[in-house]
Amino acid sequence: LREQLAQEIGERARDASRALIERVTATVKHFHGIMADPEAMFRNSTVHNVAETVEAAAKLALDDSGELAGLLDEIRALSRHEPDALRELPARRAEAASEAEVALAKLSERLRAYS
């Protein structure tokens, strides 16, 4: 019974962690899509949503290994870009898109670990 309970708890924790990473991934994908298209218009919330999603994920994370915290810190860095600068400076926008692409690769790798 204890083994079964431990297995059940482990599965639920994995499912919750996967859902959390999927939510962060969706936010970063949206950010990347906007930044990768120099003609795309966006609101300031596109940038601010990255920070808000990461803050929520950090609070809800069940993984205390520090690995997830490091990844979330990297993603949080995407929100350091000022929205006006991203609109006005194509190089800065391209840099943000590149950073988001790297973050997406790491998130994808993390998701595979939960499969």
C-alpha cells in the first residue's frame, strides 16, 4: 500500500511539473513568435507576461533541485527587455528572439524528462 501511494504521489508530482513547464513553454513560445517577426505588433504585456508566468511557476514548482530554478531565472531574463526598445531596435528584438529560442530548447528538453 505504501509503495502504491508513493508511486501515485510521484506520478501526480510529475504530471503537475509537466503542466507547469507546458504553461511556461506556451508563454515563451508566444514571446518568441512575436519577437521573431519584426513586423509583429505587440503590447507591453507580451514582455510582462513572461515575468509573471515565471514568478507563478517558481512558487508552484515541486522540483527543489535548483535545476528548474536556474532555468526559470534564464527565462525571467527575457522580461528584462524594455518593450519600447524591442519595438524600436531590430537588433535587440532579434536578440530577444534568439534568447527565447534557446529557452524553448531547454524547456523542450525538460518536458522530455517528464515523459
